[in-house]
Amino acid sequence: HKSYTVKEATKKLEMYCAYQERCHSEVITKLRTIGMIPEAIDLIIAHLIKNDFLNEERFSMSFARGKFNFKNWGKVKIIRELKRRNISKFNIKLAMEEIDEEDYLSKLDWLARKRLHQIKEANLQKRKKKLADYLFYRGWERSLVYSKISELIA
């Protein structure tokens, strides 16, 4: 496969980061896949940070907003995914502040009602379990899920 000079790889990664917010681990993985050595990776990362192509705080906030707004993820899943990308506790905390509490609870209500409408199970316990499993998979907190289920299924 093609080998890149530091300058070529830097340009390539500038475009990669400009296309959408990236975290450090994604950029490092990308640089490794194009065959860059550790010294070159460090140089390019420093360049990307210095020129504001790479900003982990901005990435975290954008990630949290996007996953909540478009994928309907709960905070548990968002936090898990940010940790998996080696995002700092500080940036995870900032990212969580991007999600308005009122919007969060109304999204849970909307999601639960929508899913409940789709569940054709007659048995009440199985119905509750299916709804709970769906919401847990999406990363919503246990306490919120259980209180929503007892509110919706008498």
C-alpha cells in the first residue's frame, strides 16, 4: 500500500478531522493504519491540536449531543462509549452538561411510549421486560427506566 510523508499524512488527517469531530484514539488508529511511525504520529497529533483540527472537549460535547439527539442514547451508553475512546472524566462531565435534563426526560418518555406501542406481547411481565431491555440497551438509567415502566404499565 501507499506510504505517506509526514506532510502528506498531516494533510490527509486535517481533512479527516475537518470532515467530522474526532477523538485522539480515532486519529492515532487512522495514522497507524496508513503506516506512520510513533514519532510521526506524535508530530501530526501535536500539529492537529495546535491548529484546532483535534479538540477532545469539542469532540465529547458533539458526540454526546449527536448520540442523544439522533440515536436516542441514554447517558449510560454515551458515557460508556466516551470512556471506550479514552476521553477524560473532565470532558465526559462537560459532555453530559450538553444534555438538557428536561429534554432528557421527555426523550425517555417519547421513546418508551413509542416502543411500548410496538410491543405486541399480551403477558404483562414479558411486556415490561421487553420495554426495559430495549431502554437498557439504549443506555438509559435503571432507576429512570423502572419508574417510567411503572408509570406506563399499570
